Amino acid sequence: MTIGDSLTQGFQSAAIFNTALSYPAIVAYELGYGTQFRYPLYEGFGGLPFNIELLLRDLEARYGRKVDWWEAPLALFRARSLMDRVEDYWERGAGRTVPPTTAVMHNLAVFGWDLRDALSKSADECRTRIDTPEDNLINQVVQNAGERAALRVLPTQPPPAGSLTQLGAAARLGEETDGTGSEHGIETLVVFLGSNNALRAVTKLKVVWSKAGYDDLSRKGAFTVRQPQHFKAELHKVAAEVFGIKARHVIWCTVPHVTIAPFARGVKGKTALGSRYFEYYTHPWISDNDFDPGRDPHLTGDEARQVDDAIDEYNDAITAEVRNARQAGRDWYLLETCGLLDRLASRRYTEDPSARPHWWQPYQLPPELQALTPPPDSHFLSGEGEERTNGGLFSLDGVHPTTVGYGILAQELIDVMQLAGVRFYRPDGHTPREGRVLVDFDRLIRHDTLINRPPGNLDSTLHVIGWADEALGLFRRVFSGF
């Protein structure tokens, strides 16, 4: 069972859609438990709130690999029409109807959620927060997309179940028996929360430190980064609830450094020889030569460092909670997802040996990924024709992994689960797997459209994505729920 946010739910290219290829679903497949693993579905119009890959492929089908200047007005109309259809589907069409959920999902993650949401939001709370939708011809985005997504995750039936939070739903599942007489209803519980306590600094390119109201659902949206003391206060409450869940093993994931995500691209060079940080961080389609700090949205290198320093304190707090639980006799573990992403950071470390800390070692990609041309890296995805020329670990929103990126996270989690003594089985669900369990990356590559056939209009300048953001306010809209 997993509790988390977009990274655990399986978010890609600004939409929750491929939930069958989230890292928890990949792990369940390798466990021999794939057909029994419960997760929500978002199959209409590319998912919620808006699928950038769907947009690029639609534009490519109509205008080819480049939108010329004389085609821009019609392309803009076409893009707005697609956004309008997506909005109508989820607000007024078939997507508005939420299937009644009685059994607790095994993947309880919801995109955009932070520690406070895990503590306070339930299906009932989400319903009260969904406004009457407006068919806005200008600001075409699905209203309350996060709450709509959550209603497909959290139990809604019978009516009293509507009051359960993520943590409460996990506790409910932990009380269920498996027929073996075990006192643990959950064998392995994964908790991966905290990224959204700092991520909005990157998606909004603005640092606003939390103040009074950080723990209020109606007020916390004003802040883009939690001060470490506020994070620790809420983490302690989350850990206390997790402590009460009947789970044999609990694995906590640390928070990645959000400034590594290629959505915030470093420009104007490093601040100094040996520094991890660039002078500025801005949108990936803005080149060094074009960047103007007086005009373009950005973070400074010092702001990026301060955000990373806060995340380091978050992770110290997560580590302390795991240590305390182990000292109290609980079988809790730590998955160092922060260090994992640091080891994959192309521009921060891989391409700048002078910036590498003493502990840094490059991450060895699985052989199947090393065999790709080129091997995937953490640059923003780009291509030529329908061939990928750069990137591959991050999807088209520049924040969330591709399918093979989720596979890497699944492999790291499997390694910790095996350390904890979890048994893995063949697809028949009965035959044990011996030795180290390896993710079937060939399967994931076949399913990863951004790896095996990226949109043909995704060139190295990211022209179409930059145009869509300038003309449609695309990223501001799709990240409004984060």
C-alpha cells in the first residue's frame, strides 16, 4: 500500500492518466500481485488536469513538426478547443461521475497533496471544496482537478467512509485480515510525502516561505515552501498516525531536491567554480542568450540553494522519525530518493565534475536503458523527428518521471523491500522468485511512448511547448493544483 502525491500516483506530462504504470503498480507486477493491486482510473481525454503529450500529438497530426507563424492563430484555436473539451468532460461530462469506491485502494496517492492534505482531506472534504464549474472561455482548465482526482482514490461508500483521510483509509485496510491469522493487515506500507511542501517554488518560480496558516487547508496555498520547523511539526503528526497503522514493514521516502527537475533550467552558468547552482533558474525553453532577469520568471541561485537546504532539513526529520520507530521496535526503512535523484542530476553533477560532493557516484542505469540511443538522462525531453535526442527520465511537464523513470524508482523500492524480507513471486502468484528481483524494463520501454516515439514536434528548442505556455498559460494552469 502507498500513501503519497503525484510521484506515487503516476503523474506524467501534467496529467494523471497512466496509473497502471505508476511505480507502485510496477512493484505490484513484479510481486506477482498485479491483477489484485487496486488503483484509480482516469481514462478520459488524457486524464486530469491536462495532458501535454496529447496536445503535442494533436498539433503534430494537424500542422506537422512545426507551427509556422501563419498557422499560429488556427493552432491556438485548436489548442483552446482541445482544452475546452477536456474541461467539459471532467466538469460536466462523463468524467464528472465518480464510481462508488467501497474497497480501499492500494495506491492512495493524490497529485498535489502535501502533509496537511494527508492529515485532513477526505472524500467528504473534497466534495465541499469542488466549486460549481464555470465554462470559462479564457481560463480553460478543470476546476478543482485535485479534489476530483481524490474522489476516485479515497473510499466513498458506505457514506461514513467518506470521512476517511489517506492515513485513515490506510488504517482501515490495516484492520482487515488476510485469512492467515497475521496481526498485520498490510505487509509493506510506503509513505512518500513532502515534495509538495516545496515543489511550488519551482512550478511557480517564486519562493514564499510559510507563515501562520501553513496548517490550514484554506490558507496554505499562499506559500510555496514550508519552513523546516513547520514541515517537522506536520511530519510528526503524520508519523504518529503511520505508527498506528497495522503494517509489517513501513518504507519512508526522502524528498528529492526539486530544483533538479528540468522544468527549472539553470542559465547564465554556475554561480562559482565547484558550485551546484546556476545564477538563475527559468523555463527550459528560454535559452541563456534570450533570458532576461528583468522580464522572465526565475529563481536565483541563492533561492534555489535555500530551498534545497530546507529539503535537507525535511529529510533529516524523516530520517529521525524512521530511527525513532526502529528504536521502538518497528520495522521501518528509509529509501533515499533524494540521493537517487542527485545521482541522476545531469547538469548539476554529471556534466560538472568540480561540483560533485565526495559521496557522489553516478547512478548505473539498468542495462536495458543503457542500450537506448541515447541513454536517458535528466535533461528536458527533446527530439528530432520522432527520435529522442535528449532527456528521457522526465516527462513533458519537466517535473514528473517518464514510465522508465518510474521504473527506476520501483527498482530502488524493490531492493528495500527485499532487504526487509518481502517475498516476490512469479506472475502465477505462487512460485517464489530467487535472488535479486529486477524490474522488467523491456516491458516498460514498450509502454513508454515518450521513450520509443516522442512527439515529432518536440525539437531541441522546445519551440512548441514554449509557444503553448506563452499563448495558453499552459503550465500556470496545469500546475495550479500543486
